[in-house]
Amino acid sequence: MLLIGYMSSTPDKSYFSNLQMRNALIQIEDQMVHSNWMPDLIMGINRGGCIPGVYLSHRLKKEHLVLDIRLRDHKATPDLSVLTKQYAFQRKILIIDDINDTGATFKYIEENFGRPERVKFAALINNKPSEIVVDYHGYEIDKSKNPAWIVFPWEEWQK
């Protein structure tokens, strides 16, 4: 498993490439295969999980939906109704985000929906000190040792 040190970096930012995203998704798929669990549906967390969610849904030939949880930049109340509806249909659901940083987003889901066996969490990058342990991840970092901000390809226009 690769660590952030392999990404191109500036002192306070590390840049995550499209190739690293694809490699992370392959790692996530491999972990799911080895755990004998495959989703019926992929839910990308709005916004960072949307692009990896769509890529993974194409790779696995599964439906993709957006789960609207934006805790950092928005004051709108997160909407778990799409998750509740899909869960009611007895579907196995993978919820994916770009990074499990502090764990706040996944923790919000756990506290307001639960974490039943048919719902699994995945992140391209897992930060070891996070409050939440995801089921699957591509890369692992430790922001307590290297606190650089991760810049994903879909965020680069903000430079």
C-alpha cells in the first residue's frame, strides 16, 4: 500500500493523482473480494466521494447514487433519505468518500442511521487517527505526523 509520501507535495499540500485514485479503487475492490462482500449499490458522499463512487460503480457495474452530506463547507442539514430508501429495499450499500480524515462524515452516518451489516464504508485515503474505522481503503496516512492537506484531481482548479 502506498503512502502520501509518494504523492507530489508542497510544504502544506499533497497532490493525489488520477492514477492513485484508480489504484485506490482497485485496492478497495480487492479488499471487498477478499472479505466476500460486494455491494448492490455504490453511494458517493457529496462532493468528494462522487467521482470515486462513479468510477467504482462503472468498474463493478453497479448503480451509483449521491449521499448528500457536506459537513465542512455547508450549513444545510445532511440528507440521509436516499440511504434510508435504498436500505429498505434490502440492498447492500457501499458508502465511499475521498478521505476519511477526522471521521466526522462517517460518524454522522453512524449516529443518524447506524452501521448495519449491509452498509460498509470506504475511502480512497484513510487517516489512521480518524475516529471511525472504514471497512475498505486504498491508501493510509497519519496526519498527526504529516498534516498536509490532500488535494484531489477534482479540486485542482482551485489552485
